Amino acid sequence: MLDDDDTDGRVGLARGKPAVRTVAPSVPLDDDFPGGREGDFGLGKAPQKPATLTTHTDADWRAIRLADEAELRDEVARAEELLASDPAVFRWLGWFAHPLAAAFLLGGVGVLGLFLYSQVLGILANIATQPVWAQYFAYGGLSLLSGCVLFAMLRLGLVYARMQRNRQVRVGGLDELNARTRLRWLVNAKVDEARGQLTRYVEAYPLERAGKLAAVGFTPEVATRLLAAKAELTDADRFGSSAVWFDRFHAAFQTPLDELAEARIKYWSNRAMVVTALSPNGLIDTLSTGYFSFAMLTDLCRVYHLRAGRSGTAILLGRVFFNSYLAGQLNDLESVIEGQTDQVFEQGLQIVGVGMGAGVAGKVLGKVGAKATTGYLNRLLLIRLGRYSCRLLRPMALRPAA
């Protein structure tokens, strides 16, 4: 039982003296753990302190600063390469792009020259065996076709010389560079430079001569679209950001030009297909393909109002000469295709019950099939040349597909 002195009148609660808090006595710090707190009993964690602690000298800070500047220069150099304005001809071995392009051009010219030399000798030998009146027609036709090719080459040269060299804007490179926060200042500078460059391109585009450009597919509707786009793109206060401006330039100005260029590519490739399918020998295939290639490149330069750089020009001319050479060689392939297809048609006609005349009909169909095949192959070669030319002549490179 609790005494009365130990209770305060409440049941179950003891009345006693308040508890006294005991404080641990102060213990001297352990010499093995300097810097410990008062009250620690030598069981605390040892402070993390390097064995040797020195400060940077002026030479050390200078070396660190030089290393940072060198790293920054390397990043800027990689960024400049990423934003290279010259359209890529080779996506590998960029340092050797121009020598390789020149070598390809010389190789194409040499191969085409040898082929033309042998073909001309054969054609002249065949013409010499014909009657005099036929020789006049043959010499006149050969001179006319050669003159057309020479005219197309000179016309391309004159148009090419008047055009401004293309400094292609790579918006995809700007987007990639924008992710590097350390070079954000370079992004802003390059974006402003690219937008100013494309603005000057829009202002200099000869829309006032749309009537003269009717030969390359310009219509009043296209001219109206481009004039409206020009008014929007040259208004500096219309767009809130450069990204929106680039999208608008691509949709309203460059896309109509791409559509015109694609139409010109199909125009000339279809004519090359028909002419090479009807031509009697490889020399005519070579000359006609060369003429259509030079004419197509002239139209594409007029559509974009730009020309490629040195490496791009060398590659384009090399492709023209090489395609012309292939067009002549396809004539040899034509005999092989003809021999295979006439057998197929002859057997097919015999199966369906056409006995008499199946051989003659098979030869005719085989000849037509072989001609159509070579003509279609020449069409594909010209389409590839045209689309590659558009990639070099576009003022703004297309963004890579996501």
C-alpha cells in the first residue's frame, strides 16, 4: 500500500518527487579522433581528411583553363561539322569527298569517251557501206543529235554559272546540337544565321520572272502560293520562334519547289524511256541519255535557283557520263533479254493453241519486251540522278525520319 504522503488524492497515481535527469560527465576527447564533439566517448567516426591537402597554384589553374578551352574548341569543331552547310556528297570519308568526286568524274569521262570512240567508229563504218543518199541522212542525223547534246551541255553551263552556290541549312543538326546545353550559345547564333540565309534566299528568288519559268512547270497557282509564302516568311514579327519559321518555310516554300522538281524529273525520264526504247543502236542511246540528263539538271537548277558545290558538281557530271555509258551498254543486254523473252512468248502462244505464226509473234513480242525493259532501266537511272540532284540543291535539308 502507498502512504498518504505518496498520493495526491487520485486513484492509481503516485505522488513522489520529480525525477532528476542524469547528465553524463564530460570526458576528455580522444587523441586518436581529433575534432570530436564533447560528450563523445571515443566511439565516434573518424573525420574524413586527405593525407595531403594542397591548394592549386596559378600554373595549375592555367592548365585547367587551357584544358577546358581545348575541350570546348573540340566540341565547337564537331558542332560545325554537324552543321556543315555544304550538302554531303559522301556520308563517309568527308575529308576525301572532293578528290573522290573528281576521280569519279574523270573515270566517268574516260569510260564514256572510250565507248563513244568505239561506237562512232562502228557507226561511220556502217554508214560508209550505205548508198550516198542514205549517207547524207545518216550524217545529218548524227550531227543533229551530237549538236543537241552539246547545246544541252552549254545551256547547263550558262545556267549553272549564274546560280548561287547552295549552302544547305541542316535543321536536323540544329535540333541535335540544341540538346548540348554547353553549346547553347552556338545554337542561337547558328539558328539566326540559318534563318537569315533562308530569308535572303526567299527574297532573291525570281518570282517576278514566273512567266519565264513556265517552261519548268511554273503556273500562276504556284506563283501565287510562293508569293504568299514570301510575304509571310519575310515578316520578322510574324513567327514567335525560329523552329516555327523553319517548318513554315519547308511547308509553304520548299515543298512546292520539290513538287515542281519531281514533275521535271518524271518529264525527262519518261522521254528518255521512250527514245531509248525506240533507238536502233547504243550510240543513239548514249547521246539521247546525255541530252536528257543535261536538260533535266538545267531545269532543276532553275527550279531551286541554286547550284551544287564543287564536290557535288563533280559527282553529278560523273553520274551523267556514267549513266550515258550504261545506256549504251544496255543495248548489248537487250539481245540477251530478247533471246529469253521470245522463247517465253513462243512457248506461251503454243500453249494457248496458236501454232502457226507462234515463232514470228514470239520474236516480235520478245523484241518489244527487250526494248521496253532497256527503256525502263534508263528511266530509273535518270530518276535516281534527278532525286540525287534535288538532295544537293535543296536550300534546307530534310529532317531525318524519326
